[in-house]
Amino acid sequence: GKYRVVSTKPMPGTRWINLLIQQDCRVEICTQNKTILSVEDIIALIGDKCDGVIGQLTEDWGDALFSALSKAGGKAFSNMAVGYNNVDVNAANRYGVAVGNTPGVLTETTAELAATLSVAAARRIVEADAFMRGGLYEGWLPHLFVGNLLKRQTVGVIGAGRIGSAYARMMVEGFKMNLIYYDLYQATRLEKFVTAYGQFLKANGEQPVTWKRASSMDEVLREADVISLHPVLDKTTYHLVNKERLAVMKKEAILVNCSRGPVIDEVALVEHLKANPMFRVGLDVFEDEPYMKPGLADMKNAIVVPHIASASKWTREGMATLAALNVLVYHLYKK
Ligand code: GLV
Ligand code: GLV
């Protein structure tokens, strides 16, 4: 192969490797038995000659790595993720390295996990499963694991981009929920969808669903029964949900986060969960992954899963393929 492309992790499927090999690349996959590679590990992988790297969201792609890649002749880097808060794009620019991410293929998979966590929290599925396995079930009772009915409640979406809008559609259509959303941009297609679905329900003699674009985030927090967070993580969204904003939410609200952990002040969240046993959360991401803040693991009103929102076979293979195309495009374009 003319080009040397490094992947810091083995990735699902074979299509991504074949694509690279067909275009004259030699592919090297790091198989080091270590979940998260350090900057030093990756510098060693890059070595003296490297044309492109496919990396992971757990890695810190800043000056040190882009300078090493640039010195090795590398011109392209792709994160195998849609989020790129782990990538210093300015540093990449300084070293002349093009940066890619993998949007699109993970939209529905991620939205489906947010929907899953919403419903699981509403119906207390994880608690009920533990109860059953714990041998505590002694027979049907009128008050056993009573949860929330989603129908005609309000779903709140913070960040109505690709993923937030897909989630909103699922909750509106699947559960006949009303929508309130907050975003800097108007989600025109989402609004049209809810309007059309409302008309469909009305034509069938049912109460229509409604939508509202909130003028502030607090408006969503105040009014929604289920709130899902879908912003990008940057300086403006760090601790977006803090102690004060948790206090604005309904006592029996459900909060879901499949975006990035630091969007929530997790210490404040643990306190809030303790003080409000009817408040429930579904979390896919954490402030200090892989760790949880003290006390979170003991909360029965929290469902926690290990950053698996994009984890469907189709999506992960798609992400790998897009990441490979991202590093290829540069070299193909140059030819
Ligand atoms: C996963 O968290 C991603 O950003 O793709
Ligand atoms: C519950 O199982 C019912 O029949 O109402």
C-alpha cells in the first residue's frame, strides 16, 4: 500500500478495511489490550510515516497528536463518532490535518436508545427486573411499580438537531406525546411532522398532538414531563443542567441524556435524585467516564448504561465505513 492508515481500535465489519485496501492503503489496527489509549500510545502508533488515523472519542486529539501526525506526513483524521468534543479542531487546522466525524448513520440508533431510556424510566423497568430476579415478587398488587403514562404528556427536547428531532418524532408518534423543544434554530421539518400527525389523529376522532418551540430552556424544563438532552458539548453547554435548572423541573419528571456527560452537573443530579425519589433519569453518558459520581450507582431512580447509544451493528459498521471514507477522501482528492 502506498498510504499507511492507522485505526486506534479494531472496528466492526470488514467494509471499512476493504475500502481502504482497494484504494492502495495499508491498514494497521492497534490491538493493544487496553481500553483507552494514552497520547503516548497513539504517538507510538503514528510512528514516522502515517497518512491518516481513525481515532475514538475516548482519545484526546489536541496539539500533541496532530503535531505527531503532521510530522509523520499525515493529512487526515477521523473520529469514529458524531461528537468531536475530544478533538481540538483549531489544533488540527494549525497542523494542516483535515478532521472528519460520522454523522447520519447513528441518528436513529441513538434516538432509539433515548426513547428506550425514556420508556424504561417511565415504567421503572430496571427496578422491576431487579425485584423479580431478587425473588421479591409475591403476587400482583394495585400499587406495584406504578409508573408514568406517556400518552398526552409532554416530551421536551433540548437540541432539536438530527438526533433530537428523530427522538421527538418517535415519542410523538409512538406515544402520542405533545412536543416542546428548545434550539437556537427552528426545527421546521419536525414542526411540520407534528402538525401533520396531529391532523391525522384529529381526522380519526382523536385529540391532536401539539408542538411548541420554547423561547428559553427553562420553559422546556418547567413544562415537560420527559426531557431528553441532545446538544453538542462545548463551553456553552457545560453543566447546562445544574442545580438551579434541576429545581425548575417537575418533581416527577424524567431526564434522559445520550449526548455528553458534562452537559449535566452530575454531583447536583445525585443530590436531586436523593431529594426527589419520584424524579427519574436515564443516563448513557457520564461526567468522568468510565466513572460515576459517588452515590449515583445506589439510586433506584436512575438507569445507567455505558455509552451505548450508537451501539447497533448496522450503525457501528456504518460509523467505521464513514470514518474510513473520511481519511480516504483526502488522498483520493489529491490524486
Ligand atoms: C458517540 O457518543 C458519538 O458521538 O458518536
Ligand atoms: C392487570 O393485569 C389487569 O388485568 O388489569
